[in-house]
Amino acid sequence: MFMNEEELIVEAFTKLQLHTGFRWEWKNTGQEVDGTVDLYIHGGREHFTIEVKKELRDYQLAKLKELNEIYKPFMVVADRIFPTLKEKLRENQINYLDTAGNVYIKTGTNTIWLDGLKQYQPNRLVTNRAFTKTGLKTVFYLLLHKDAINMPQRMLATATGVALGNIKNVLDGLEDAGFVLKINTKKLQLQNKRVLLDRWIAGYGETLKPALHLGNFRLPPNQAFQALTNFPIVPGKTVWGGEPAAYLLTHYLKPQVLTVYTTAKKNQLMLEWKLLPTADGNIRLYEKFWKDEQFDRHPYAPELLVYADLLLTGDPRCLETAEMIYDKHLKYEFGEY
């Protein structure tokens, strides 16, 4: 069960005080960020504006960099920060603290770096089945269709391509995580949908999307891509995701990386599109994991997936376009951005 923001702050700074002796005082300012902390270090006082994240992800780095420019000194406080993300935070001179007491602080007067402290989890939960690769496919369908939570499980299995035996595990996982509300004995409803969307995007980026990746490619040297209409897109079978899909939805973002979701075999598409494999290629193929008549009429993936693709890049120009897509296509269903 997740700690709320206040509990997370108390846990993190209490652990920091235990390991360093630094006293602290937190104030909730009620503004855009989550408050301020006065940290008493070696007889002096450091004043930080803080942002709290229960689960810190790569796609949130761009927003943290922006806050770090506005509020100085700034610190992000999170339950857990993975090593690669800690390194990126340090590279961008962003102070951080986690609930184990691992900390990085660099100001005009102090440099503090404490790492390697382990989280204490006496009752660690098993993986929630709703956020495995199979579960994420099911949750994606439920996010697209708000009434699907009440479909018979056999129909939901057919609609998602997920084995019937896994559907109950996914639904139970969602209920255990607090995302299912029982209206009565026969009717269910998804709740906390904005939190569920964020959780799905994180799981998609870390677990499902890498498993769908078919490879990176480029066009031959004499064949640079000029217009998206030059590519043989087939709605329902081979469609745009990410930047090209965002361009079709907004006519704002000029695509630099072409994300493609396809049901075709990789070799077939390589031959048809004249693709050359290369690790840093700007044409990136992924297996299309959904089949949905409502959304398969378009040459692009569902807006929710396009939004996720853009966020996961961490690129400021993609994040800006993601907000535009959220405001136009998703805000009514999931709440304010």
C-alpha cells in the first residue's frame, strides 16, 4: 500500500536524520509544488522547495528539470529512485532524497551524497498481476472502454487477446490496488483513473513496450522520409505511434523519430518499406498488441497510447505535444493534467 505524500516526506527526512543527524522542518505551502523543507546542516540552514513523487520515472525528468530552474534550491523526494535515474538527477544538478535515506545535495555551501542504503520492506507484496505484460494489455483495454470492467470475463478475454484464466487475476489485482469500486453486487466502476493511467504508463514503458520492440531501422541513404503519406500505413494492421501519430492529431510536432505499431512480420515490413536495421535508427517498429474496431479505423494508435509514447521520450517538445493531446482527447475521462 502506498504512503501518502505527507507520510512519504516524514519517512524520508526521518531516515535522513537517523543517518546524518540533520534536523528538518517541513511546511506545506499549498502551491504548485509540495512544500518547503528547512534542513539544518552543520550549524547552518538550507531551505529547499520540494516535489514529492511516490514512484519516480524517467519521463518525469523533464518536469523536474523545469522545476529545478524555477525553484532554487530544489529537491525531489521519492519512495524509491532507481540508480540510473539517480545518475541523471545528479547530471542535471537536481537534489534528491528517498525513503531509505539515500540523498544527493549540492548547494553553494554543502555537498552531501549518501547512497547504498536499502529499503526496509518486511511485508513486501508479490507483483500485482494487473501490471505484468499480460495485465497491462488488459488494463489498456479497460482504460479505453470505461464500461468494459463489467463485461463477462470470456468476452473481455476475447477483446484483449488475453487468456481467460488471466483475466480474473488482473481484475483482482486492480481491486487490490484500489482501482475498482463496487457500485452494487452486479456493477463495477474504475476509480482513481488518473493514478491508474500514470501507473499504466510507467508499467508500459518498463515492462510491455520493451517486449513489443521489433527493432530500429533507417531508410537507405538516398531515401530520406519527406511525408508520412509516403509510407504504406494500413489502419488496423500497421499504424503510427509516438511523434508521427502526434503530428496527425495536432499538426504541431514535426516527427523526428517514427514509431510504428504493426501486425506484420518484421522481415515483411523491412522488405516493403526498404528498411535497414541499425541500433540508433529513427524508424522503430513495435508489435501491435491491441485489436479494437473503434480505434482501428485510424492510421494512428489510440490517443492514450500516443500520449504514453510521447511522455516516455522525456523530450520537452514531445511533452508539450503530449499535454495538447491530453487536453483535447483525454482530460474529460481522466481529469485535469
